[in-house]
Amino acid sequence: MSANTFPAQIEPFKWAEQGFTWSGTLPLSRFVRISRETVGSIDHQLINIDCKLSMDAYHRIVWLDGHVETKVPMECQRCLQTVEIPLVSDFHLALVDDESLIERLDEDADFIVLGEGEATIKGSIDAPASADLLALIEDELLLLMPLSPKHDVCVHKHQPADEDIAEEKRDNPFGVLAGLKGKLN
Ligand SMILES: [Zn+2]
């Protein structure tokens, strides 16, 4: 395993203590849920990732900070040609293993309770809480993907048919995700 191999699973608390950082690029195709929404070949599309883990002063909350950017080819809902949608995310995400710690966070803080959802696995003394770093990053990017991607100005004119209009009214496939992600009110 090279020094720059992207870790599939992280142990947030242990790795934050060790000052984990990762910078590099991954093929877009490794992000399966994003790939599903793309059109054409994404063989040469990359995602640039910078991320780090750090621990709060009380050693109870791990902060995952990151900057991620990529371009995703999607189908323009107006002309049906490919439109490259830039996705850029700067995230500051609290990882906690105990829901009671959420009270310590700022009102508008984004957080993930480890052990909830598919991105994380509840830890025990034998197996500390781990998280799927790729899935966490993918969640952040999915929230930014437009439901109805369009060119700013379409080169190819296309008269919308009835089915296109119906398409725009479909449910947001990522609405569920937005609901899973914690937000304090
Ligand atoms: Zn277009």
C-alpha cells in the first residue's frame, strides 16, 4: 500500500489523534452513486480531494474538514446534450459517537453520528467506530448535484416535450440524504 492510497475505512477518533490528512485525486468512477447520474464516459474524470481529521479540545468530537472539487457530465434538461456541472464543496463536519454531544455543537454545524446510516459502523471496545470516508465525501457532493442540470446558454435548441416537463417534477432523489444529514434547529 503506497503512502497516498485513499483509505476506504477510517477510524475517526484514532486517526484524528494521529493528525490524519489526505490530498490527492480519485477517479470519479469510484463514486458509484454520483456516476449513476452522469452521462457518457467518465473514465478520465477525476475528483480532487483535500481532507483532514482533527479532535476537539475535549477529545470527544472529531472534525472532518475537506475541500473537494470535480466536474460531472450530466444531461442538460433543455437541449439533452452533455453539460459539465462543476461541483465544489468545502465541508466542516462533526463526527460524534454519542448523540448527546450534538448539544455542544454550534447551531448550524453539520454532523454525523457514527453508527447511524450506511456510511458509518458503530464501534465497540474491540472494534472502534469506523466510517467510510469515500461515502461521506460522496454524500457532500450529491447534495450539490442539480436536479435539473442545464447549460447557462444552450447551443442546441430543443423544444421541451411533455415528458421533459414531467421529468422536472420528479422527486428529489437526494432529498432523503438531506434529511439523514443532521442539522440542529
Ligand atoms: Zn443545454
